[in-house]
Amino acid sequence: MRLHTVDYSAPAAAAELGPLSSPHLRSGGEGYPLSHDLKRVLRQVQERGRQAVLVAPRRGYSAVLRCPACEHTPGCPHCDVPLRFHQQSRSLACHQCGYRQGVPERCECCGERMWQARGPGTEWIAAEVCRLLEIPVLRYDRDHQDDLSHLYAGASGVVVGTSMLLSQPALPELALIGVTLADTWLNISDFRAGERYHRLLWQLAGWHPQRAPLLLVQTFQPGHPALRAVAEGRDVAEYGRSELPTRQALGYPPFTRLATLEVAARDPARASASAAAVAAALYAGGATQAEILGPAPSPVARVRGVYPYTLLLRARSDQRLSELLAVLNQPGLGRVRVDVSPRGMV
């Protein structure tokens, strides 16, 4: 495995890849979203007639559009999230509920006509590569899947996509895999984020069955244990074992059994009161403070017009978890959505 890390938090003072130039990185300026190291390697891919894959953290053009004058960001009218900018369709979309609208001519807060994109997605990364290279640049994500057949036939080119690319076979002449902003996989409220980040990097590193393409990771956290584990050749099972002491200290699986409880209402006060009632019923039924986290508003405070509140149950065994969940059968608690052993915490 050949792994190179581009440190966005502390750019190197000298070249790290032999003939490659050192990265000079600053958000929104030269070196972002493609570092100097990544640009130089992409040029080498073109010169040698090889292939590259760039993995972006999100689809669309940009995570948000922001007004440079007042910092306002257009948001979804149904969900408390910013709308994502899709340049190809010149639209703003909510990736929670699917709402779409055109790009407004002016900022609704201050009247400014200019917009500033932040948080590059697959469209933005592909546009940057198109400006850099003269070989085909294709996209592969949930919104847009280009025909990759000529690349599988051996033609030179670059594919920009999300982790959805891993559902496809590796390109035969793959020389480079670039992870454009790795920190996005870490910046989520889930105790398994590091493990999933490591698994993604490990899958990318072993994607091609014969070759060992260069894996170039652009990150603000080059010292993260998951990235270090990949650099040291520690596989998914070994990294998982290294996580066990932390999991045990914090009371997370495999040392406990988890269930998320969600109540929701169109009125935030009613949602909060319903969640508090569920917590009170659990405590009255014998639950301890160590077994209940919350209630708290969900990370996305409003989704499709409703306000979800979440509680997390942590039990020492399946039997104890069943005892806690049985409390929810009493009348008057209303509708509670239960997810046992949840795959996601957000």
C-alpha cells in the first residue's frame, strides 16, 4: 500500500513526494479543494495514460451557498438544514426531504446578488479536474452515473464520485485514489465514525485486486488513529480491537446493548414534552441514569416539518434492554419509534 497524507491543518514546508510540489493550502484559495500534491499526481496520471478515482464526501456541487455580505445560507423550508447547491441543474436541494428550488437571484436577508459556494461535492471536484486535465472526467454518485465502459476498456480518465464507487469493480489502469476531504466522515455524531472511516480507507487501499494505487488523503486530522492504523497496515479487525478499551470506558457496544427511541411532533414544545414523558416513564420503571442518555433534539432539529427528539438506551444485556423497552407499552406515552442496535446515531 502506498499512502500519502496531505495535511490541511499544517502544510508541509517541503515536497513530500519527491518531484511533487509542497501543498500550500487555504480554504477557498489556491490548493483547495485540490491540493498541489493532488494536482501534480493527477497531471502524472494524464501524462502516463493511466486512471484515477477521486472520492468526494458528498454529491452535488457544494454543501451550501453562502452570502458573502451577511453570511446567510438558504435553508430548507421543511427541515433545519441548509440546501445543497447542484450546479448542473442550477438548483438548491434538501438531501433530507428532497425539496428543490431554483437559485435565488438575491440574498433574502440583505439583497446581495453574489453567492459563495462552500463544501465541495462531486460536481465541484469534477469541474476543478476538468480545468486541470485534458482527459475525460466522469461522475458517479446517486444523482449522476456516467458510462464508465470505455475506462473499463483501458482508456485514460478520472472518475469523481462518492463512496458509492466501491460498489463497482476497480478500474483496470487505476494509479491514484484521492480522498478529497476525509474529515467529513469523522465529523458526525456517532461513536463508530472512526471505525467507519478506517474501513472506508482500508477498502479503498485494497480496492484493486492486483495493483497498489497511490492513496492520497487530504485531511485536517493527519494524526487521527484510524488514518495512522491504515498507514501502519492494521486491518479492520485489528483496528476494531484497538477501539475496545474506549468503547468499554464509555459504555458502548460490544459491552452494552443499544436502542434509540424517537418521538416527534410538528410543535417543538409538544415534541420536547413527549420525550420528557418517555424518560420519566423509564425512570419510574427502574431505569438508571447510566442507562438513559437524553432526551435531546435530534442533530437535525426539524425534518419534513416535524421536530424529532431522541433518547438512547444503554443496557448491560439483551434481557435488560427488553425490560426497559417493555416500559414503553404503558398507555399514554404516544407513539415511540424504537431502533434496536441502531446502524446510525444521526
